Amino acid sequence: VLTTDERVQKFSFTGSTEVGKKLIAQCASTVKKVSMELGGNAPFIVFNDADLDAAVTGAIASKFRNAGQTCVCANRIYVQSAVYDVFIEKFVAAVKQFKVGNGMQAGVDFGPVIDAAAIRKVTEHIDDAVSKGAQIVLGGKPHPYGALFFEPTIVKDVTAEMQVAKEETFGPLAPVFKFETEEEVIAYANDTEFGLASYFYTQDLGRAMRVSDALAYGMVALNTGILSNEVAPFGGIKQSGLGREGSKYGIEDYLEIKYVLLAGLSK
């Protein structure tokens, strides 16, 4: 009814790209205006000149909030070679401090994934990465707290040939890739059909401008791991969606422009 009834003039959906495509097709029967906030595959880039402590804090906020289950969670963490080992050392030390458990209890940092299928997907991505040469440096298996709990996991030496480079994990897996040059990491970051959120850390103003412009994403966060707020135009490009939520642009998505030409009135 929502997609095919002519009384419904606008349809908005937040969910997977696969379902979004089906809904767009259904809305076509009434040429209905749509907003789609769909899947993501967010890159999180750390350059050699970054504040590493801030980058670790941002990576945790972006990757592990809600156990990695948001559309803007970092899915691929790229770290430049000169700081790669130090970043991983700091990242592991920080994630080891997580308290896993019931989120309704005080002091708990990290809860469960949504269902058994999520556990299977995280496990599949880890197994695929390890089989192709990646190394688990933290976690890597279900957590003893309960059936839908999975250990916060960090994997290093990840490459573009692994599943996690192409697919959104939507779970507590942080794969860390190494890169050498700015041009190389931009190519890696943009090598996806998705274009929702992206993150990078640098102290170089010129690089900040260049990379912000080059990243093919609807949203770019510089030196922070949190980019969502009510005044920001939230949304993506490519197969991450259509339209925006929040800000004046989100309101405009629910409006139509009307042109009125007035001529010939005497009074």
C-alpha cells in the first residue's frame, strides 16, 4: 500500500540496498518521490601525520558502537605504513578494555549482535581473511557471555582480495589495511558501489582539502569518528541511497517546487 497507493506522495526507507532496490521498483508504478538511506562500506583512513591517540578513539567510536551495527560504522580501516604497527598496538590496547555484557547494566561497553545470521557473517569474513593471509590480533570468536555475543575483533594485514574489503560486515570486526600513498588509499576507499560515510585523520590542511574532495561519499568526517547530528544532511551517493535526512535539505526532500507565472492582472 505504501509504495503503490497514489495517496502516498513520498516514500522513505532506511535499510539494506537489496531491499531498497525492490522498494524503488515498487514506487515506480506511481512515480513516487523516494528517499533511500541504504547500505555502506565506510573507509576509515589514518595518515602518517595523524594524532594517533585521537584516531584510535575515533576508530572505536565509529567501528564498535552498537557492536559495529550501524550503516555508518567504519568497515575498512586504512593506516599508512609508517604508523601502521603503532596504531594497531594502541588500537588493541584500547579495545581490550571493553566490558562485554548486558547493555542495561552499568559499566558495560559492548553488547550482542542482532541475530545468528550476524554471527555467521562476522565469522565468514574472519575465516576468509585468515585463509588469505590476514592475522587475528584480538578476538576472533564468539564471546562466552552468550549466544549472540561476539568478541570485539581486530585483524591486520588485510588486503583488497578479501571479502571484508568488498562487503559490509555490520558486526564487531575491525580489519586493518596498510597503504603507502594518498593516491593509493583514495583509490582503495572509492573502490565500492557504496558511498555513505567516510572518515580520515590528518593534521595537514592541504591533504584535508584534497582527500575530502576526492572521497566519493555523501558524508566525510575529518579527525572525528562521529558524523551524525540533527543539523547535518545525512545520506549517501551511489548505491548507498537517494536524498538526505536532517538539516534543511532533509525537509526539502519532502517538498516540491511549484513555478507560478503571473501576467496580465490589472489590480
